[in-house]
Amino acid sequence: MTELGGPGERVSGEKLLAWGRKVSRIHLVSGSSAHRAQSVSVWGTPARCMVDKAWRVKR
């Protein structure tokens, strides 16, 4: 499994798991009413994030 650790690197998927020692409040990201997203920050030594469900492209 590849592990990214530099600033600005991203992980994408349909479902992500994150764990750490501290989690911020949930912030709403702008969008239309049904398509709002939520954002949280996770801190830790180390804070980690893993793809739990891969992103599928429907054709």
C-alpha cells in the first residue's frame, strides 16, 4: 500500500476513514442544498486517512 506524506497530497474515494488524536468540528462546504459536503481536520502523530471504498466511475 502506498502512503502519501507530503503537504498538498490527496486521497480520493467514495468512503474514507481517518483517525488521529484530535478531530475538529464539522464544517459545511458550500454547494446546492442536496450536494453540500462536510469537512473536518484530523491531528495526531501521525494522523492517517485510508480509502475504505474505492471510487467508481459509472459508464
